[in-house]
Amino acid sequence: MTVDQLDPTPLWEQLAAILRGRIQAGDYAPRQVLPSEAHLQQEHGVSRGTVRRAMAALGEQGWTVTVQGRGTFVAPQESWPETT
């Protein structure tokens, strides 16, 4: 799954939803490093700013933790927000 350029939903929101879905599905395990910004840019055909905004949103929501110089990791499952 990738972002839909024709969808009126902002690209960063689409990307954040895709990554959140992959985390919930177990594609990215807790404490696992997420793909690099460059990889996500290429995979989804979006700008670096879009990737950064999506990653920032995931961090603000408690899905990820960024470690300077090491990358962005999936937060431990107990830190994930409640989902309905």
C-alpha cells in the first residue's frame, strides 16, 4: 500500500496511517527500527518533508520513538495509544 496522490487527504496523514497500520499488523515489531526517510521517500513517491511530518505525527501519537543518530523505532507496545 502506498499514498494516493489523488486522495484529498494530506499525503503525510496517508503515510502516517500506512505506517501505523503496518505497526499494528506486526510488520514492524516493537523496538524495531523503521525504514530510513530516503527509503520511505522512494517507496511512496513523496518528499522528505512529507516523510518527516508523518514520522513526527507517529511520534506525537506514541507509536514511535526517534533516537538522534540511530533512527526512528517502533515504541514498546505498552506505549501505543488505545485503539478502538
